[in-house]
Amino acid sequence: TSSKVGSYENIELQMETGTKNRTVASTAMNATSSRAHTIVAITFVQKTAAAGPNQPGMTKTSIINLVDLAGSERAASTGAAGDRLKEGAAINQSLSTLGNV
């Protein structure tokens, strides 16, 4: 999901919305274990006006990536079963794949 914002308050609201939509579940190791990876990319664009007819305006762009990876947990330690066990296996596989990049 991508949203244009015009203030830090808007960024905070978008991040709060994302946090509410995250999947978390309880395991024996963690009461609010994140069950999904989250990536937030914030693009800042700064534009300056032209200083004169021969001095055009400038644009600076910066991107900040905030990454929260779901934690790797040993299945035996979590007490997970069924869907939670499958989620844990998928999380561990995706983390292993990231290690190969």
C-alpha cells in the first residue's frame, strides 16, 4: 500500500494503521509474536524554488526503509500446533531465503 502524506502526523497515522493490520499471535515464547514481515518505506522529497532565471530549482529525494522481520522461533519452544506451526515454518523459510540474498 502506498499513501502520499504531507506531515509527520500523517506518517504516524499511516504507521498506526499498518500496525493495527499486522498479524500477531500468542506463542509459548512470546505473547504478541509477529507473524508477518513489515516494510515501511518513507520517501522524502524536498523541492526548492528557482533562485533566478539561470538558477533552476532543485529536488532532493531520500528514502528511509524501516524493516521489522517476523522472529524465528524453534517450533518445539513455541508450543505451536496447526496453523501457528505452519506460520512458523513459513516465517523460518522466508528468513532463510533472505539470508541467501
